[in-house]
Amino acid sequence: MCYGRAHSAYPKAKDPMSSEDWIVNDLTLPTSEMEGEWESIIGVDKLKEQIVNQVLLAIRLRADLPFKVSALHGLILLHGPPGTGKTTLARGVGQQVATLLAGGTLRYVEVDPHGLMSAEHGQSQQQVTELLCEQIPLLAEGGAPTIVLIDEVESMVVARSAASLTANPADVHRATDAVLMALDRNAREHPNIITIATSNFTEALDEAFRSRADLALEIPLPDVAAILAILERTLADFGVAYPKLGRLAKEPQLRAVATALKGFDGRRVRKLVTQALAAERGTVIDPNRLKIADLLKTAKRASEIQKAELREAA
């Protein structure tokens, strides 16, 4: 079970890490720090609407109904390949929801799960319990809607049936148990807390954790239309400093570049512009010299490399 501060289940470790060290962001939304996050993810408008609707519904229903009626854990799981914008969406949704709430504000807390997982026996469970059962509820104590982001949650809730024998399976089980029990307790006692977890490897997640998600959404790789939109946005942004790059965003041949990049994640698509610039010394010295042919050449080369890597992995 989860314990309060006065009833810790474990003795304090030597030189313990403060739970505040596991929190990398603690903000009141809306804030200028989050501006543009939501808009930067292109081509998933329907999924964005689902995420916003789920957060708003969870805030509404969990305030009006007990857990035994709503059965809502306040957990949203965003999963899919790396580079598809899961973390950015998780960060940006709070900004969107804050503007729609009657109170107009929302608390956003971002957790670093990697720092929680200790090699020392029993430490992982203790640290997970301290953070999720003690520190997070304290931050949300005022009752305001609070979004907690746990990025790459697979580092905390490893599938217990597949726990590696090279690690300490018992400790892995205890840490996963601690997360599940914290979710259950907070679902009943702190309905204002919404947890958004992201994962690149859902098969590595414990099934009991996945079953607690009120919404699990796969954020897919962008299709050609979305890739084209990402390229247009990236070139337009570069065009603020280098006007001729901004004009490339309107070139009809840019669609051919997008087609060559089918199967790439959004992060890699954005990086194509800088890769093309770095390919020649002339465009390094003067980015305005970049041509659409340079982008297409770089895209085709990147596509060939990716296909070769996939063949080797098969």
C-alpha cells in the first residue's frame, strides 16, 4: 500500500535523493513556456481532440463521481514509435485544457522516471512510493486540476512476466507494484490528478498498468501529407532568418521530398533540412543557397540508408 510521510514502509537510504530531484518541471498553466508545443505536432488533429476531450472528461466526471462509479484512474497512455511527438503532445495538452477550464489554470508536473529506478535492493519501490504517493499529492493538494507527465514510463512499469533475470526481478516487481498501487490510491483520494504516460515500447509495459489506462492512443508515423506539412512548417520557420529557405516551402517539388521520406518519424523529417544544409560547404556558409534538388537528394539518400538498416535488422 501507499504510506504517508509519517508511516514510511522502508527505512531511509543513505544519502537519499530528494523527491524534488525527480520533478523536472512544475508549472502553472497556461504559460509562455508551453506556447507552440501543441501546434508543432502536425497531422494528428483527431488524436489531439481525443486527448483534450479525455482530460476534460476526467476532470469533470472525477470531480462529480466517486471512483467506484466512474472507474476512471485518470491515466492516459500515449504510445508509438520514437519521434512521433508523444512527449510534446503530453506537454502541450495541459496548455490547451487550461484555456478551456472555468478556473483558467492547471498545474503541470513532469517526472523523470529514470532517476527513480535504483540498482540498490528495495530502493526503486521506496522512491516510486515517495514520489507518487507523497510528493505528487502534496503538489496537487490545493485541488486544482493537475497533469503529471511520466515520459518513457516503461522504465518504471516493466512487464513482470518478462522481467530480465540479469536484473533483480523481485525489485522490478516491487517497483511496478508501487506504481499500480499509487494509481489506485490517487484514483480514489486525489481525483484532480491526471497522469499522462508515454511509451515507445508498449510490449514492455506491465499489462496491469495498461489495463488502468482510461485512454490508450497510438501516435503513428506521419503520412506523406503530414510529412509535407512538417517540411513546409520547418522551411517557413527557417525562412525567418534565411528568406530563400522560406520560399522553398511553396515549391511544388517539395511533395516529392515528402514522398521520399515516407516511413520517417516527425523528428527525422524536421532534421532533413539541416542535413541537406550540412551536405555542402556552400550551404553551410550561406543557407540561402539551398535548393529543392538538395533536399530531394538528401531525402533519397536518407531513405536508402533506412531501407538498408531495415533489411539488416530483418
